[in-house]
Amino acid sequence: MRLARRRSAAWGLEVLEDPTRPIVGELVTNAVRDSHGPIRLRLIRHEVLTVEVSDADVGSPPPQSARIVDENGRGLAMVARLSRRWGTRPVAGGRVLWAEADLAQPSGR
């Protein structure tokens, strides 16, 4: 989280910190909980802000339908809601989960 906060500040994107923080938190938490081996966080600023988390797991995270009493299962739905788009791609030795956030702060969020 500190890396994301420092990078956002260096790029002058502090306004994105609030919507980006839960995206980073969820993708990193999933990697820590569900994978083994090294985990890497990368932020890319281009036409959008891309958050990438790589881990040694393979495949896409399974879709979950959380019931109201469940403590888990809502994270990727939240990532989908907060991001412009998101997905996963295989890489040598694992996968990358990624999400894109608009650089301009949308109104109403």
C-alpha cells in the first residue's frame, strides 16, 4: 500500500488514491492468501493507471457469489466495480491479475 501511495503522489495522482487503494489491497490480498512464492506489485501510468499483481498461482480466480452472511467472496466484484476493466493473464511461472483505473477522477465517486 505504501508503494502505491508513494507512486501516486510522485505522479501527482493523489486524487486516485481512494479508488485505487481497495483495488491494490484486494489484488495483493488474493495473491497472499491464495498463492505461494513471490508476489509482485506494479503500477503503470499511461492512458490509464494499471495495477498489476503477479504471483505463482495459475489460472483465473474463480467467480464467487457471496451470500450476505459470508465474510469472503466480494473482493473481485468490488475490483470490477471500482475499475474501468480488469482481468488475468498467464505468464511464465504464474499469472498477473490486473485492473485499470481512469486517470481523471469520475464525478460521483
